[in-house]
Amino acid sequence: MSDASTTFRRLHEGPGPLLLPNAWDVGSALAFVAAGFPAVGTTSFGVGAAAGHPDGRGASRDATVALVARLRGLPVPLSVDVEDGYSADPDDVAAFVARLDVAGVNLEDSAGGALVDPEVPAAKIAAIRAATPDVFVNARVDTYWFHQSDTVDATLARARRYVEAGADGVFVPGLADPDAIPAVAAALDVPVNLLPVPGLTVDDLGALGVRRVSTGSLPYRAAIDAGVAAATRLRDGAPPVAATPYAEAQARLEAFEDGTLGR
């Protein structure tokens, strides 16, 4: 098992949940590393949006491949959001993941905004596990995300099938009920991953049994809002907002391109 894969797995075993920030380009990934995050993920929404594409339609594939290729020099483990694997064929999905050569992937069980037969993602998970056993496969269960069969029992039925197929973790975006969260987490023998939940801190989620919290597209959307706010302030006659100095941001990029980042 590679050092990055081993490190990434161990990050799910700490005293509190792994907070995984999701980047959409090289600059955002480097900023997360500079802030001290021990691993970085990608966001299909952010990656697709940066290229002008809506989320969930498979349009982020090429942009994701290009971003992963640029992030090979990142000094921390990388986990990649691959939507549904961009194919209905399990072998194609497994080959795609193998080419990425990353520590982890998120694989969702929906397509076109609707849940699919759980045997479809289960077959993809099994194929990934056979082809790249080191990759941490985070199986995304979209019951709560799309409000389809959004009950604990239905969610666990799908999650258990994915774990049986070889998933290393289960991601349930949209799950926010403080009573349902521990019921799901306690019933599974793998780390449970959630998005941030309004009104609950990362430590609160850890106390409910959650082992990983992904920021998802939140940083991308917040960055867009912050950029508009910075320009609006100037338009309205206010002084400029504080930001990372140009020289510091440039130095990160230079170190990354030179291969000296993190050394």
C-alpha cells in the first residue's frame, strides 16, 4: 500500500472526525495545504462549475482528470469525487480510477438526480476493489440528498450492500437529523462521512459517530460570494478587503511547480 493511501486511511482513525476540504483547482488545493489540512478532496460541483458545467451530468470528467494530473505533486493524500464513475460499465469505472492514481475516491449511487439500483454501484465498487485495492472507496448514498427513500433503514440497506462489495467508507450527504446520524453510524463497521450540518460542529458530529466531514462545494460557493463581496465593496467606495498577499500566493505556486512544496 502506498504511503499516501496508508496515511489517508489512518486519518479516519483519529480522535475526531477527519475534516476534508474539497478543492476545485490547484490554487484552492494549495491554500488548503498551506492551512494545515492533512488531506484534500475535490468537489465535482466546483470542478465542473469552474469549467462552466452543471454538476451531476458527467461533465466534470475531463476537468477532473486534468486537475488530478496537476495535483500529483501535492504533499498530502488526495481523494477525488468521480460522481458515478462516468460510466455504467464497472470495468470502465475501475480502469478510470486506476488511471487517476489517488488515495481515495467518492462514488455515488445516483445518476441524473435519481437513485439507481444498488447493484449497479456495488458492481463498480467491487471492480475498483479488485483493480486498485489500496484506493479508499467512499460509497455515497444519495437517499437523503435527493429525498428518495430517505429513511435510516433504506439508507442502511444500500450502505451495507456497498460495504459488502468492498467500500471502505460510506458518505451520506444531506443526512442532518441528530437522531438518525448515530443510528446510521452505529450500524456500520466503516467510517461514516457527512457534509457539514447546520447547527452542529465537527466535534458534535464526531460525538454522534461520524468519522469524516467533507466540505463539499461549500468552499467554492463561499469563495464566489467572497469574490463578489470584495468587488462590491470597492464599487461602493469601501477600502479593499484583507486577502492573502500576492507574493505569498505566488510563492505557493512556484514551490508547487518546482516540486519543493512541503519540503
